[in-house]
Amino acid sequence: MTLKPWPTILFSMKPFHLYLILCLTVPATNALVQDLSIKDEIVRIANHPKTVNWLKKVRREIHEYPELAFEEFRTSALIRRELDEMGIEYRWPVAETGVIAKVGTGLSPFVALRADMDALPIQEMVEWEHKSKTDGKMHACGHDAHVSMLLGAARILKNLQDSLRGTVVLIFQPAEERGGGAARMIQGGVLENVEAIFSIHTAYLYPTGTVASRPGEFLAGCGVFKAQINGRGSDAAIPQRSFDPILAASASIISLQNLISREADPLDSQVISVSKFHSGSTYDVIPDSATIGGTFRAFRKKSFSILKRRIGEVIEGQAAVHRCSSKLDFFEEECALIPPTINDERIYNHAHKVSVEIVGEKNIHLAPAVMGSEDFAFYLDQVPGTLLLIGVRNETVGSVHPQHSPYFTVDEDVLPIGAAIHANFAYSYLINHT
Ligand SMILES: [Zn+2]
Ligand SMILES: [Zn+2]
């Protein structure tokens, strides 16, 4: 792990030794602490062996019992158990399993930190002591580490409570993978009075001890669609009697690609991928209907909504050309379209500054924009904020596999780093905005 070293003064002055021993139970209000910079204090608490062991224990417990979207009951109970232990108040349930905790004065300004709790329907292939105990479910996206890091931040901030200049809202949300959790948490009032929001996601491409992000457009908006094209079946040897839905669906797929190659600005990246095509069941019958489906992505909100409208128009038009009808579904009732993740420049700069204090300037990367998506974007649609990627790559512990791989694992050395960045972000935001 490459947290910046504690200042040597810590080790050369006797009274600090005593403070080190008491740090996890004594609020940071005495005169000694005021001589320390807050950053050093945050790193010291995060890096304390007691904290590190606890962070690992929490992450491993969550890892052993992964739960899917809106079923995170055990994970939620674990979070509440730890918050109770720390004496931190919370509201629950929000969005079925979500928890909203608060640390600080209870007064403005309010700044929010967010972690997601859900796992994936994947069979874990990593053989280790704390492997998933639930067949077919796995924390393959690092959300177990996200919860642990946010609980770590809660612990640090609770230690610094008496010097907090406002309120930190800790958001533990369900169902990121399905994309509905953030929106439901917002409906539950989680952003009430919140001025700024911050979240961390683990990233296997970056080594442990480094972080990456970018201002502005970072991750794409994401939508899915399904179109049922209804025609008229017939004997395949007498095609003139049919309204061929397979031909209509095929023409739709070709025309959808033209939206990207002929209508979209080449400098405004967009994607349409048709990844499903189901029709027919035999060789000599033209079926009555065909179903296609896929995903579409864009970085700019306007491009995203134009793309959605044009997908509908193209499929409807191509179906009509081939004497068929179409029924389109964007699944907005089950799960709203995920907007693009756009990092607010001012909050990005704040996150950059506090990250430099924890990992050092040379360990900060400017991340490229990518076509993936994150439901953290729902919060960013309402309040300024930023998403930060935190490196977990470490060849020696095998954390080199991508998110959603059955071999995915995190380097647990990331836990105190993430906890420290979370806490530093919130603490210094409140200091700068009172
Ligand atoms: Zn994921
Ligand atoms: Zn994730």
C-alpha cells in the first residue's frame, strides 16, 4: 500500500504515542490534534492496524454473503450493526435495503458520500478463504470494498466529529448493477439539503495506491431497448403471402447502425449495439414475429435523448416499409435510462486536491472517458459531484481481472486509502464551504 508516510514528527514526540493508542476511541478535539493537519490525522486513523483489520473483516463478511439488487438485507444489517457500534444515527429502510447515516452538526452545509451494496449473478471462481458462500452470486464489481471504505470513512469522521463544520451524509444504496437503486434513494429524500456528492469505484486497470478521474463527461448514458416486430407468417416457399418480420428486423438493425455512422457527430461518441435477435423455429416457415434488442450509449444528454427517439423512429419506419408493425420497450418503468456521468469541474478539482493529499500527485491519473455507465449519474443529475476510480491492481495478490469477471478480486490494501479519501473529501469540503 502506498499511503503517504506519516510525518516523522508523529514518531519523535512522546505525547503523540499516547494519542496513537487512543485514537480509535477518543474524539479528535484536544490541543495535540490541532497541531496536526487534518489530512495527517485522517491517514493515521485509516492506517491504524485496528482500522485496517476491521476494514478487511467487514469487506470479507460482505463478500461471503453477496446479495443481488434490492435483496441486500444481510449487507444492510451489517452496515447498521457497524453504525450502531460507532454511535452513528441512520435512517432505514430507504429503497428496500438502503441506509442513510449522518455524522456532524446536523446543520448545513451537507455533503454526501455514496457506496453501492449489490452483487452480481456470477459464480465466483476465485479460490480463497472468504469465497462467496452463495452459489451463483458474487461481489464481482467491488461493491463489498465500497461499503467497507465508506464505513471506514464513517469511523474516521466520527473520530473527528467535534471539528466537523457541517454534516456528512453517508449513502449506502442498493441495486447499482440494475441501475434502479440511486433513483429510488433520491425518491427517498437522500439528497435533501445536499450541496455536493462524491463516490468511489474500484478499478482493476490502475495499481493500488493510485486514483483516476476526469472533469466533465466521464461515463456514458445507458439505455436498453427491445422491439417486437409483428408481421404475417407463411410457408417459406411462398414468401409473397408473408409480411416477413425477419426481413423487417434485419433492415432495422442495418438502419440503426446508420444512426451512428451518418447522423451522429463523429466527435460525439455514441454506440448502438443490437445484441439480441430471436425469431422462427424451423427452416421452412416464415414466422409471425421477430424480437430484437440491445443497448445504446452517449456522453451528451442531448445526443442520448436524440438517439433514443431515433431508435424508435427507425424501427417503426422499417417495420412499416416491410408491412409489419412494431412494439418498442425502453424498460423505463422497471429501470429508468441511466444518464451520462458528468463530473462537476469544481467538485472534481476538490476531489483531485484531497486525493493528492492522500496518495500524492504522481499517483493521480487523468482517466479517459469510457462507454460504461454508473447509476451514480442519477445523483450527479441533481447535485454537483464527482466519481473517482481507485486502483486495486496488484499482480502479487491476483487482482488483475476486470470487473464482472468470475476471477475478479480486489487488493484489500485499497480499503484504508479509499476510506481516507472519502473522509478527507467530506471533511475539507465542509471546512471550505462554511
Ligand atoms: Zn458492476
Ligand atoms: Zn460497480
